[in-house]
Amino acid sequence: MATSIAAAIATGIGMTATFCKPRLTISNTCLGPLPRGREKGIRKSTRSRLSSNFLDMAQGKNKGYLMVTCESTVSTAPTEWTQKTFSLPPFGRGCHMITQYIYQAVPEISQFEVGLANLFSFLVTCFSVMHTSASLTINENASSDVPLDMEDTLNRIVPEGNHYRHLDEGYDDMPAHVKASMMGCSLVIPVRAGRFHLGIWQGIWLNEHRNYGGPRRICITLQGTRRADGRKYA
């Protein structure tokens, strides 16, 4: 499967792909030419080796190598699906870190060795009417100034006022709809070893765009492979 994905990447950018055994240990993905000596050695190995993290790409006269790392490969265990909906406490208007809320509400994540998590946000009011005035995003998880600056920036981009047609639910409502469409209501996040596979400075935000939005509900769908031994990751 790894080779087919790599071939698809090469095909998508108009290049041909052949596979060979990697000569180096690599930790990330990069694209660029290799020294002539190493290039020659790798080309020879393609004749006898057909599984690799190197893509020999040729497009016209330009040649280079795309190095692809595969951090988790699962081919024997069955894929499982889990879906759960949970409520967040009411938050004030602004951007709020909710990563730990999700871990607490969905402990099933700790059982997955590798997979994907899809998060969908919606609002339930006392009338059980769905709204589109909150959003989800991934951003800074360390500095407390970043959520404040983000909220200020969104308010400058989409200010309140009586220049909107839709004013039935207050001056904060129509800007909230615009901000929710800008930021998005869903996320797809890789799962690895029982945790969201995020960058060290990344966290999941709930962006509350209303002054009094009420409780928000998150629907999370997990797709992946559980640990073979049935245990949880710490």
C-alpha cells in the first residue's frame, strides 16, 4: 500500500515512479536532487529491488528523488469504526483549547494503534435546533495570547453591525455564521499510539462565535486499528 500511495503522489505531479531500497535513514519527507554518485547507485538498485521509500522521478530533463517515510504500517488487523457524541460545557465568546476535553470524553482513542479521527461540531439549544455559529480548528497550544489575538482578528475581519440583513437573533449572530464558515465545523486528525498525532505546539480549538452560545456537542468518528494485545496506550 505504501508503494501504491507513493506512485499516486508521483503520478499526480506528472512524474514516473520506480522503487528501490533506501540507503539512508530518513525522518521526514523532502524533494530534491541527490549527488551524482548516490544517484547512480540508487538507479542500479532499482533493477533488483522493487520496494522503497525513494521515488525516482523523471519529468523531461529534470530528475530528483522524493523521500517518503512510513511511520506506521498496519496490514493484518481489521479496521474498526467507533462513533461518539459528547457535550462541552458552555464557553464564552472566543477561542478555547478543548484537546483534553476530547481525551476525557472519548477514552476509546487510547485503544487505537493507528487511524483517523473526524470531529464535527454542532450546537444544541433548549429547542434542539442546530446552529452554525461555532467552529473547530487546530492552532497554538502554548501561548494564551494566541487565542485572544485570533478572536480580535476575527472580529476585525467580520465586524458586528446593522449592515447585515439577518439581525433576528442579535448583532453577534450573522458574524458568527460567517466566522463558522471561514474556520470550518469539522477536522480530520491522524491517530497514532492512542493519541492525536499533532505537532508539539498544536492543539484543538473550539471557536465560540456567539456571546452566549450555550453547550456545544462534538461528534467524533474514529476509524483505525486497535492494539493487537487489546491494551490501551498510557
